[in-house]
Amino acid sequence: MIEVRSISKFYANKKAVDTLSFEIHEGEIVGLLGLNGAGKSTILKMLGCFLVPSQGDARIGGHSVLENPNAVRKMIGYLPDTPPLYNEMKTRHYLDFVAHLKNVPHDKVKEFVAIAMQKTQLGEVADARLSELSHGFRQRVGIAQALVHQPRVLILDEPINGLDPIQIVEMRDLVLSLKGQHTVILSSHILSEITKTCDRILVLDRGRLVAEGTESQLRGGASRGLEVMLEIEKPTSGMIEAIQNLSGVESIREGRRNQQPVQLLIQCSTDLRPEIARIAVESGAAVLSLGKKEAELETLFLKLVKGEGEGRTHG
Amino acid sequence: MAKIWLIARRELSAYFTTWMGYIILFAALLIEGLLFNAFAIGDAPKFSSDVLKDFFYYSSGIGMVAAVLLSIRLLAEEKQSGTIVLFYTSPISERQLVLGKFLSAWLMYAILQILSIYLPSLIFLEGKVSLGHLFSGYLGLLLLGAGVISISLFASVIAPNQLMAGVLAAAITVIFLLLWLVSYKVDTPFREVFMYMSIHNERFRPFSVGVLHIKDCVYYLSLSWFFIEASIKSLETRRLQG
């Protein structure tokens, strides 16, 4: 559905997006993840035909954003980071205007607006002025304007930006409810949120794609080996040395210094939990727990970004 | 054409829902009325045609200020509030957007001129003027308005905010106003060029006395066309540069 081929964007001499390529299949919800300034919004703007790429091209539904932007515009719904709302208009009139702007046939406008309002649950504010709406409702109207013409592709730039926790859950449910009806590409710098909404994640750093895949694929790719946590009452003599001598153990450190019970964090290249358990029991230590420590999402993200940065520095 | 009218209609309704339209119309009509009574009618006896000529003279000045105020928000506000994204990501061209915006401001300006008709109508109470003179003067006002609106629209496209757009629009308009003065200070062929480009003195005066020259109509239409095209090109460039 979306093919991005070696796309770049320069702002003066600064490269905001650097020869980026990826594909998104029909019906997928894909998240662009990156820190501020990673190039997420620039990519979405180019896909939305709001910006022209400096190099490369992107195709949506077979149409090039360079050669046939109007055909692309007919297929997409776009929500920028700030919803494009006219404060003096009422919700229904605004969606009516957008529907006409997006080529919805005149006799279908009412029906399409009603569907968009129903999907985004805007019924209670249908006749309210947009200036009077809360941030959450304004974001909903922003999504409604993006899908009022029933586009095949939805481009959502930071849809949960500035929402409170309840509104975030509502927005997540709303985006998930669009699955299957639209191909969705959204951006966020909040990793935990993007993993809950998206089928696949594209991780960006300084305009480049540094990782791509599902959450578990990214976890696998980012963590070199795994970390085993062993909790014991007190280490016995020779136990730590015996574990250290195991083939595949890279390092051992104490999780909580000078505290009982003792927590050992063992970095291994493969899963050595059976061997570690055997050594601990044989040495007479009282084992309280043994488990694989999952990397925190934020740590995972930083590893991905940092790893790419280091690679580039040395490369 | 449907898209141009769609954009123009939304803009027109925005003038009235935000009160800005009412305020500009009220202020312009109030000042026109005061100037009409104080200077166009005045104390000394005058021919009706002179009263009408003076009315058009004062109306043209107020009309130019109103045209600037009506137009500076057209695209500067869209850029400031971020609503311009809506147009860039919709299947409409920059030309449709600019023409829709221009049409809305020009129609608003036309409403101002229509509402001012009661002033010259007062001349009929105690005097006599030809309908041709009236028609010519109003045609001149509408053409002059189109020129100033297109200049202000261009300023609104290139300026980062409404204030800057206002300053820029006023500056360009004043330069075009003063070109006839500059023309007296330079030699041929610049004298003729500056005289030709002057937006008011040599161009509007014939309309205000009831004389209609095709060349003056062509001037105002070409001025409007030039700045509308410049606005379209600026918007296209903006999308390229980001």
C-alpha cells in the first residue's frame, strides 16, 4: 500500500530524512518511533503531499507523491501534530466543509460526516463550536476530518500528543478500531504507547531507519544475549566464580548492593538458567528466585538508537 | 470552480462569525459617512458631480485600508494556526486555494461598497448626478479593491504572521500609491513606467469623474493577476522547500 524508496528531505543544509526506504502493507497499523527531531513528522508530511521530497519517491496505492500528488491526496487522511481546526466553526459544519474539500459526492456528504462522527464518538459535540472543545475532543475532530472521506490510508502525526491518561486509552481504542478498514501509519515518541497500538514499528534516528519489526523482534534484535537474575539469601564461597567460569557468561553484577537477599544480574550470550540453578544449589546457596530479566522498553529504544549512532561513528 | 467557491464561502462566513467582518464594515462606513458630510458635501455650494467625485476619492482611500485589513489574514492566519495543512493534503491546487481566498475578500469588499451606496444616493435629494458617473466610480472602487486585495494576499502568503503581512501589504500599496510622485523626479522612460504603474492618482481619477478608460481597467486587472500569480507561485515554492 505504501512504498517509500530512498526518500530524503533537506531543510537548507540540514538533512531531516536520509535515504529512507520501507513498505507498509494494506490494513497494517505501523508506528514511526523516534526522539524529537528524528524525522517522523517530515516523513509523514512527505507521504501526505504536504512537503515535496528532496530525493527519492514514495508511492501510495501505486501513485507517486511526486508525479501524481492529487491522486495520493484522494487516498489519504492526514492528522498533523496540531489538528487543523477552524475555531469559529461548529463540529458538524467543519466536517461538512472538509468532506466537500476531499471530493465526497454532494449527496453523500451528510452520510459520510455521520459515519466519521460515529466512529470518533463526536455526537455530543456535533453542534458545539470547535473553540469550546476540550483537547481530547479536538484531537477526535482531527481524526474525524482525516477519515471523513473514508480514505484507504490514514496518516496520524502524534495522535496522543497532550492527551491525559483516559484520553490516551480512548484514542488507542479509536486507532485500534480503524484496523482492517484503513492502513494506518502513525508517529510517536512514546514507546510504550506505540507498542500497544501498532502491528509493526519503524525506529528512526536522525532521519535514518535504525530498526524495524514487531515489539518482540525489536527486543530480540536490540538485546545482545540476555540477562538472568538470581536471587539468593547469601552467596556461598566459590559460587560466583563457578558461574563466572561458565561458558557464555559475560559479566556478573550485584543488583542491590549490600542488601539481603542478594540479587545477582548475570549477562549471558545464551539462556544459561539451568546451569546457573545447578551451580547455586550445589554450592548450598538458598535460591529464592531465578528468572530472565526483560529489558525495559525505554532501555531497548535507547540501545537501538545508541547502537546505530555508535555504528555510524565508527563506520 | 466548486472548490474555489467552497473556500470563498467558508472565508465569508468566518468574517461574520468572528465579528471581524462587522467591525471592518462598521468602521469603514462610519468614517466614509463622516468624510462625506465634512468634506464631500462641505459648507460651500458645489456641483453634484463634484460631490460625487469627492465621495469616490475618500471612498477609495478608506476602501484601500479596508482591503488590506480584509486580506492580510487570508493565508497568514492559516499558516499561524496550522490549518493550511488541510489544503496541502486535500485534492485541491494552490490556484484554487488562492482564488478562493481572493474571491472571499473581494466579495466582502464589494459588500462594503454596496452598503455605502446610501451616501451618494443622498445627492439625489438635492442634486442630480448621472447613473453612468455612479457606475463608473463604483467600478473603479471594485477594480482598485481587487488590486489592493491581491497585493495584500501576496503579503499574507509570504509573511510569517498577520502583523508582518499587514506591514508588508501597506508598504507595497504605499509604494504603488507614490509611484506617480516618483515619476516627476525621473526621466523618460522611467517616468512613463512609474506613471503607468501608479495605482491611484492617474488611474482612479478618471473613474471618479465618470470617465471609463479600458486601459485603466486593464491596468487594475493585470495588477491583480500579477499578484495572484505571485501568490500561487510562492505557495508552490513553500511546499517544495518545506
